[in-house]
Amino acid sequence: TYRIALRYQFHEDANIYGSYGTGFKSGVYNVLGATLVPVDPEKIKAFEVGMKADPYRWLRTNFSAFYYDYSDLQVQARNSTGTGFVLLNAANSEIWGGEAEVTLIPTDGLNIRAAVAYLHSEYTDFVGAQDFVPRPQGGNTAVAVDASGNNVVRAPRFTAILGIDWRRELAGG
């Protein structure tokens, strides 16, 4: 795999950057399943652009936008009995979005951090995805479906954080 990144520092306390990289996750066997069926290696092409700036001594900002193109994304799901797991390749998926982070330091020892992120994720080609159909007598039957166009699992549309930490010396230490 490889990565290339360019950065331009347009001010003493600010820069813009861009990067492109590739990566992979090795193909593996599903050791948690009943059969040892291997999955193909997962591959990614990743693009990112952004800006980092400290416009004031008490303010730090980071902004970024990214695009990830996965092929053979490895996906894990429960089997139809709920007692094991199935590991399979999800063919192709795309994830793109952006993040904004701000850190305020209003006084010595006090840091306030906030961040928000937007994520658009989609299986662009996922024929053969596992789904379950309830059986009248109870339980489920595993069926293969076309999940193309659906959201990637564990990829929330919006996330946000807020964090505060305050440090103060007590009793001389």
C-alpha cells in the first residue's frame, strides 16, 4: 500500500492539505463460524482534503472532507440460528463525508472541545448480502438479497462530541 500527502502552510499557524492512499485488510477465515470459508482481501482507495488553523492562541480549528472507495469490504453478521457468525465480502462500497473540530482554551488549564461529522455510506454493489426471513414456527431462515444502495452497517450519518477538561494543581502537586 502507499500514501501520498501534500501540505501547504499559507500562514504561520494554518495549513491546507490533501492526501491519497491505498490499503488492504488480509483475507481471513471465519474462525467464529461453523465452516472455514475464507473471504477475499478488503481494499481501499482513500482521498482526504482539509485545513488546520490556530487563528488565535485560544482557538484551534480542523476541517476535513474525505472519500473512501472500498472493494471486497469484509462484513460480519449473525447466522440464522443466532449462535455463530458469517463472514463475507460486500463487493463494493463508498463512504464520504466531512468533519469539523474546534478546541477552545479560554484560560490556562481549561480546554473545551467540540466536533461534528457527517457520513454518507452506501454499498454500491452487494449482491448476496445475508438477510433473515422469520419462520412461522419460530426462528429465521437466512436468505441472500441485493443490499446495493443500502447504508453500510456501523456507519452513523451524524456524530458529535463535546468534551471539557479542567486541570488545576491541588496541595502543591
